[in-house]
Amino acid sequence: MLKLVGTDGKRFYTWALNPGKYVIGRKQECDFCIPHKTISRQHAEIDIKTDGEGITLTDLDSHNGTFVNNHRLTGCISVKEGDQIMFGGTEFRLAVKDEVENDSITPTRTRLSENEPANSVFLSINEALKPLPTKVTEKPELLPVIFEMAKMLVLPEPKEVMLKRSLGMIAKIIPAERLAVLFVSDDQEEVYTAASLLPGGKDPGAFNLSRTIVNEIISNKNAILIGDPHNDPRFAEQKSIIMSEMKSAVAVPLFDEGKVLGILYADTTSPLHRYDDDHLRVLATFGNIIASRLQNYSLLTERQEKQIIEAELRRASDIQKNLLVSDPPQVSGYRVFSFQEQSRSVGGDLYDVKLLPDGRLLFMVADVSGKGMGAALLMSNILASFRILYESEEIDLCRMVQKVSLQMYHSSAPGDFATLFIGLVEPDRHRIRYINAGHNPPLMIRADGGLTHLDSSGVMIGAFDFAAWSEDIIELSENDLIFVFSDGVTEAERENEQYGDSRMEQLVIDSRQQSPCDIVGRLMGDINEFMGSAPRSDDITILIVKRAEK
């Protein structure tokens, strides 16, 4: 009887294939459930025909595909004993029943040449990690060492100490002249020694593995059992083995969650200690424990790096908030209110309000493309550039926008830009001169509820090295207001539905008699009610300039 055996990198599966149809997938209701992220809810179907009629495999339009012997399945095909099957990122094989019994494991050997000796084989790591045969597990010295190594999973010790101690424990079980843990560079071009042990006390020397061995272990996730290398045509004419006097060697990948972290290697020069499949399986078991501990180190490093990044983001957020005006200056006859709520620690929205020496009030709102730290850096650059221009020359809105746009174009990456609305309140004339550089059209709300959109008068800044903007002027009567906002307001979203312009405009019109602070409070309350528990996807920035009654 055939069985479907395999692993998802964490668990091993064995399913008997009796006649019938079986659905394989991530859903609990599937006949064969594989709870792995690369598996679709209903991934594939295997049909076991009655005796003599064979087995067929069908992919059920899975997202990550079904592969048979490295060929992606596009329909229904027949499969047979020994076929290698991948469901997404998991690896399986059709095996006969006796092949997967603990006491009679026969490894599948992949021959590389017709002349390969019988005692020199490559073995899939999935095969090498099958349960150890009873004749091995009954050895009294094995289990205590495995238990001792398992304790390493929780011991807070340096990686180098852990690796060295592991090799010492392995030496109690596997006779070896040399033991080593080798790491492979990310580009797989270099192999270097992380830890080594020579029980005889001699210098372990340089570890040089052939490209053939490295590829088999790292790329193909194969363990390797090597007999006498001098009689093996694959290695006879290359510096492929660690020591010229070596008689036998075993090497296994340090394998965890689908990734090969390195190589665990042992060799011997004694003809009395020729390695066999049992040695290979024991080494693979030890390698699996070491790989789990190495993965823990990686997770710890990632957590520490994340904590550092979070601390840096908190600091950046504080700096960014300090750059913005917390209490906008006021000008006689007008009320000014600003508000910002960021969706992340740092954001790309900015606003500014500046009372000029001649009594005019300059204000702006901008929205930088992108999100996160990159947008925040651009935001601070734009804000600093405008503030320098406030102090350095006569205020000319078109000239200011052009200078900042060119500076941004030449100092930022292609595709970086910002939308901008900048206005200049002239309180003695009760008018506002403004430029809209590709920004969401602000609302001009009249005291009687009339609405005018202050449309764009030029493109966004930073996008081109040539651009021209025109300045527009609008007059304000008593209780008229300008409502400037970023698209985080109208694009606030829940379940693919956006808050929208119409809802925002109606609320601002209905609230026009209230103070700017109360208008913003009412709007944010409505947005929060609309979104419910949905996460914020963009920054929200609002600035209101309202002419007061006499």
C-alpha cells in the first residue's frame, strides 16, 4: 500500500492511500490538512483508483501551485511510487508502506553518476529526519545527549558557546576526528567555519567543501554520506574533501522553517568508523536541534533590531511633532486652528502657520508622496526650505513654491513629490492670496453656506524641473472660512468604503457657525464613528482660517 509522506518544515505527515478521493488543503475539513501558509484552503485532490487503475493528482486552482517532480501541475495527471510532490512550499513523496516504518527505513538515494559507490549517497533532509530506527534509539547513550541538547533551546548563552558545546555532545555519539558547524554566505559563494572540534586536540585546519556538496546541501536541502573520497570519481580530481586522509564523512543542512542556515559536518580517518545511514540520521537529528536554536538567535536579533527601530521612530516622531506649530499665531479679526493625526509613528503630512512682521499671516498644508520615514524626511526638508524663505526675502508665493520645488526635485529620488496649498492672509484687505500645487481643493465656505472649491493652479512640487504656478485671490466676508485638508480625511476607509468628499463637505457646511476647533472636533468624531475599529491608512491634517465677526 502506498502512503503520502512529507513535511512542511515543522511537522511530518504520513497518510495511508486507500482507494478513494482525498482533498488536500489548509482547511480543517480537508481529508489531508496541511496548516501551512503556502497551502490554499483547498489545494489539490488525489484520487486512488481501485487496484490496478493507478493514482491521479489534480490541482484545485491553488495560489502557490502543485508540483510533481519539479514540474507545475496544470491539470490532472497520473502519479506513481517515488514521485516527488510539492504542495506550495511543502514537500511530499509517494512511498510504499514498508518504506516509512520506523524499523525498516530505506533511504531514497539520488545518484549523480553511473560510477557512484554504494556507500556514497545524497539523501533528502526529509528522509534524513524521519524517526530513528529502534536499533538506534535503544542505544543508552543517545537519549541523554538528545535531552541535553534540547536544553539549549532555552539557555541564554552566546551562539559561539552553544555551537562549541553542541559539537562536544555530538562527539559522544558519533566517532569523529573532526566536527564542525559551517555557515554559508548569503550569495552561497563562501563557506566559513562558525565552530569546530577536533577530539584528538590537533588543529582542525581549513574546511573546504566542493561546490557540488555545498549546492546539494544548501540549494537542494540534501544530506550527504561520503565513503572513501579517493575512490569516488566525483571528488578524486578536486579539493572537495576536508582532509586528504579522510575515510568517511557525513554532512547535513541546518534546516529550519524551509531555510538552510548552515552545515553540520563530521569526518573520520579511521577505517573502523565508516559512517552509514544511521550515523547520517543521528547527525540530522542533532542538526535539527541546532537549527532551531540558531533560528531563536535570529528571532532574538530581529526583536532587538525592532526595538531599536521603534525607539528611533519614537524619537523621530517627537522631533517631527516639535517641527510643527503647536499653537498657531493669530491675527486680528481671524481665527486659525490646525490639527494633525498620524497613521504611523512618523508621517508625510505637514502644515505651518507664520505671522509675518508686516501683520500678514502665511499658512500651508502639504502631503508628501509615500509613507513612513522616507516621507517624514521629505516633509522636514520641505518645511525647512519654506521657513528659510520666510525670513530671507520678500514674500512672493510663486517664487517660493518654484524654489522649493526645484530644490526637492534635485535632492530627492524620482517619483518623490508633494501636493501643497499655501496661502497668505492680508487682514487689512480681508483677502487671501494662494497657490494650490496639485492639492485636494480646499473648501471656501461662505457664511450663508455657499461652497467654492479652491482648485489647483499648478502641478505638485518636486515632480519636474520645470513648472509654473499662478497665484489666485479670494476675498472673505464675516464668518467665511477656508477649510484645508489632506486626503487622509476623505479617504478614511472601512470595508472598501471611503468617507468621501460629500460627507465631509456637508458636515463642514452644517458646522460653519461653530469655532474652527469645534468644527474639527465634530468632523473627527464623525470619521471615527464611520471607521469603527478599521485601522488608519493615512495621515489626517486639517487647517482652518475663519474670518470673525466684528
